[in-house]
Amino acid sequence: MVRRTSPAGFPLPDEVTYSTSPLTLALCQVSFPPILGIARPEIIGSIQAELAVAYPQVSIEQAQSLQLNVTPEQMQAGFGQTSTMWRFSDRRDEWSVVIGTDFLTLETRGYRHYEDFEQRLVKAVEVFGKIAQPGLVARIGLRYVNEIRSDLNWNQIVHTRLLGAIDEPIIRSRVTQSFQQITLVGDDMTNIVISHGAFAGGSAVAPQRGTEPPTTPFYLLDIDVGRNFAPSNDAPTLEDIVEHVDYFHMSIWSIFRWAVSSLYLDSLGGNK
């Protein structure tokens, strides 16, 4: 059955490929219970060998979790354990497959069309599943980070109900930053997070190596759609993962289309 609504009930319009796009970062993450032996050469080395043609650059990164301890008397922040991630990138540093002990992420700063993104995701998940053999899938998520930079006024671009107070004339000319996060529960146990707001410059996304972040004002429209899976359920197959991601992709498109004006979309140029 072809679904014509997104998890939050937004209608699904026809998809359009634009000549220019505000999409700054697209990423899909598949999470699973920790694989403690992921760092063994026969696992991570084999994954590297399988991905080497498309992603020849390799870097090892360290991430440290932030822990908050809250008591009636005080709140203390501290750092948790350090985890290792392996990043496999293409020659232009536009596409990366990032692997940790409990996740696989495909991310790109060079998104052009969904078919290419989906093909790369299928390849990455196939390679990882064949070698690492995770027994369960904990979460599947898709996130698109849009940074809208335009000569149009914000109220000519973004739905006025999203703009809120910064659409008021007395505030509009003086605002330097506005940010809001909306969390929704959709159908099929889907979670949706919409982070949006106006910023005076910079970027919400780390720039590619050797480049500087833009200095022009932008409106952030960051949409994250995902679903958690209980351990008691059967692990999603590759086909299940792709089906969920396809659905999330169309859901994000429907939210983006609702959030911005036809005037702005026309300025991007595009064809169905």
C-alpha cells in the first residue's frame, strides 16, 4: 500500500529535485547493541577492505559522552567513557561511513538525490551486516539539516506559525538568534524532532576540511525522523531498514514542504 501521509499526518506531496538546495547535511544511523569485538582486525579491517574503493580515506576519532548527575541539592556534569569511531570517507570528503561499537552512520555534505543516498546506504549496511553480524537493531533514524540562506525575508520563506515572535515587526529587525525544538510522536511508533530557528551566521554543521563556515544569516530547519525497536522484536532485515528509511525520507520531505513557502521553493528551481 502506498502511504500518502507522513507519520505526523502531513500530506505527502510529489518529490522534486532542485537545482540548488539548502540541505547541508544528510545522515542515516542504524544503532544496535554494542559489538565489543568491533575493533578486532578481522572485523574492522575487513569492513575497511570492502569499503576501500568508494571510501579510501580512513580516520580514527574519539568521542566522550556527557553525563549529568542531578540531586535535590545540585546538578553536576561530568564526562563518561571515551568511545572509538572509524570514519571511512571518499576522496572529496563529501561522503562518509562512520562505525562505532553500537552504530553505523552514512553521512554526506554532497547530497544530490535520494536514489544515490539509498544505494550507498544499502552497500554500507550489507557490508557491515555480513562482517559484524549485529544480532539486533535498536534504532533506525534519518536526519536532514537544512540551512536556508536567501535574499527573501524569513516570513517569505518559513511558515509564520513556525516563526512565532520573530515575525513581529518590532522584533524582526533586531533578532540575532531564535531557536526552538519540537518533538512529535508519529504513527508506527515513529519519533520526530524538528529543530529550527534564525541565526546571524556560521553553520550548524562542521565544515569540510580546508573550508570556512559561511558568514551569512541562515534559517535552520533540522528534521530528524526515527524509530526504536524493542529487543523482543525480530531484527529488521536489510529490506526492512531500506523500507523504513524510504518512509522517513518522504516524511521529512512532507514536513519540509509544509514548513516553507512556494515562493522560496520556486527560487530554488527544480523538476519532478
